Amino acid sequence: MGDAIALPASGVKPGQVLAIVCAGIALANLDLFIVNVALPDIARDFGGASLDDLSWVLNGYAIVYAALLVFFGRLAERYRRNLGFLLGVAIFTAASAACAAASDVWMLVAFRLTQAAGAALMTPSSLGLLLASFPPEQRGGAVRTWTAIGGLAAAFGPVVGGVLVAMSWRWVFIVNVPIGLAALLIGWRKLPEIPGHDIPRPDAWGAVLVTAGVGALTFGLVKANDWGWNSTGVAVSLAAAVVLLATFVVHCLKAGNPLVDPALFRLRNFTGAALVMAPFSITFGAMLLSLVLWEQGTWGWSAFATGLAIAPGPLLVPVTAMLVAGRLIQRFGAASVIVLGLVFFGGGCAWWALAVKLEPNLVAAMGGIALTGIGVGLTMPTVMGTAAASLPPSSFATGSGVVNMIRQTGMAIGVAGLVALVGAAGAASERLAAFQAAWWLMAAVAAVGLIPTLLIGPKR
């Protein structure tokens, strides 16, 4: 890997860059799940809103976020990454304030789409800026911290949402505003000016194909539970996704300046990390939603109680990532740490399948929460760090955008698959059997992630 781009002589320290971009990535990831527990209150406030309408408050964000990551990553490579990050934060913060003031459900959906566009610009720009600010030997640790904060924010979404909804659902959006403004003001003064690379203009046709393809795939998955997996609309959406994404792959192989350079996948560590991220993100998205659905829907816990019960898992993520994962990587290598993380994560899902019963039992839930929290802390930051450490400087933002797009799309698949498994269960016994099957399936999908670790070399 090439040398890091030198910091300007303004006295800016890499640690400051890390703190600022972590604030941005925390906002983007927090909003993936913070709204989940607020939907009942939003429905009551907007009396005419149907469940299908409300689903777009969640799904619209996921579609736009996943679909735009790669294109905005490529833009960040060409232009100044610090401006890309700051523009993303500004868009996200303004849209958050607008969401809090929304007067009907479709106005809220529109501002959520704008939020997602800001997050999609912020995410690859932040990682590209981070990698360019650290020397090669420190990038792995910086990326593990960045990823741990993002994972912590995503996992804490239901926790924070449960607390804020007690005041008003609008607070789940208002909370973003002071954090975003602080990141914007401090970032404007402190972030280094990382120049763009002298590369051709971003591949517009490739951007259209990948945006439409990922959008169609995510749309089909998230609508399958409303329309039915056998419906014409879902079939058309998924078929269109296959055609569009296949066309995108062919285009990237033939184009002179493709949006995603196929050479990235000649990097063994990058390819291995990307292939691990796919099944892991599926199980991660399904796991988070499964806890909320079970504890609120079956055990009858409030949003606040559910958030408190889940909290120990997210707390273990940064502790494991920053205090344990790095030391294990130095001693055993990244592949071994990823394997260990997947074993912990899958073990947590298996724990729930065996221990959770219809009667509320915090101890039964807590065993799986602890195991999955450790698993996330070992796996996700190490996967992201492995992918990032293998990238040349000119591909920092694009490569990170590819891996993050895989993560977001995988989470959408996990959520859709979970609801398909448990959504039709009626009686309590049927519901328990459905969730047990879902948890066993999560453990199996996590095990699939063990296979591509064979591609990851002992040194990152």
C-alpha cells in the first residue's frame, strides 16, 4: 500500500480527524435503527398513515443510503474529501431538523431520503479522509475505532430511541442537530484539506446502474412482507435488480474508467473482507431487529425497557474492538480474529434459540446479548480494517463505499428475511418456533462467513 498523503502544515493531528469523522459516522449509523421504536408514536401522531406508508420512513433511508455509497465514494476520490464530508454532515443535519418539523408522513419520508443522501456522502468521505490522515502502520487501529463507533451507534439505535420517544418521537431527529452542528463547525476549522486525485470524472452510467440495481434489490426485499414474496411487484423488482447489477458488473469489466475498479477484487484481503461482510451484515441486521420484536412483541416490554435490556451488547462492541481486537490481530492475524468473532456471534444466536422461552427472562436474553456484542466487536471493525488496509490511497473512499454498500444491503436482506420468517406467526407457540428457527438460521449464516476468511492473509 502506498504512503499516506501528508498532512498539511497546519498542526492538525490525526486524532482530531478521527474524533470528528467518528461523530459523523455515528450519526449516519444511529439513524439506521433509532427510528424503529418510534414508529408506533409516529403512526399515532399522523393518524391517517398506513403501515405501508410508515414503512418508507425506514426503508426509504436504507435504499438511498445503500444505493449512493459507491457513487459518492468515487466523487470523494476526485474532489476534496474534507469538503465532501462537511457537505454530507450539513445535508444530514439540516434534513434531521426538517424531519423533526414534518407535518405529515410523506414530508417525513422525503426528508428521510435527504438524510440518507447526506449519510451516503458522509460515510465514504469520512473513511477516505481518515485513511489519508494516518500513516500506514496506524490505519488498522484507526479504522477499527471508526467502525466500532459506527457499529456502537447502530446497535444503540433502539436504546437511544426508546429513551427519546418517552419525550416525543421528534426527539429521535432533534438529537442529531447539535451533534451535527458541532461536527460541522469543528470540522470546518480542524479537518485537513486532502486534495482529490487526478482521475477522470466519475462513471455516470455505472453510477446509474449500481444505484438502480441496489435500489431495486432493496426495494424488492423490504416490500416482500407487504406485497408477498410471490407477488408480481416483488418478482419484477428482484428480476430488475439482477439484470441491472449484472449489467453493472459487465460495464465495470469493459469500461475505461469504471465506477468500481475490478482491480480492487484482485486484492485478496479486500475481497476476503468484502465476502465476510456480506453474510455477517445479514445476521447483524436480523439480530438487532429480532431482539426488539421479541422483547416488545412477545414479552410485552416497553421501548424503554427493551432499550435498557439490549444496552450491554452495544457497550461491549467498542470495548472489544479497541481493547481486545487489536492485540489479538497483532498476535494471531486478522483472519483468526474474524473467525473468533463469527464464532461468538453465531454462538449468541444459538444461545437465544436454546434458552429463550415464552416467559420473560432477562438472564436468557443477556447471554446471547453478551456473546453477540463481543462477536460484533471482534468481527466488524476487523473486517473493515482489513479491507481498508489493503487499498491504495487513490481508492480509499471508493473501496470503503463498496464494503459499506455490501453492509447496508446485507442488513436490508437480514431484516426482510427475519420478518418473512416470523411475521406470519400467530399463536405464542408458533411465534416461539419461528424465532427459534430464525436464530438458528442467523447462526448458520454467520458460519458461512468463515469460508472467505481463507482469502485473508496473516498480515494485513
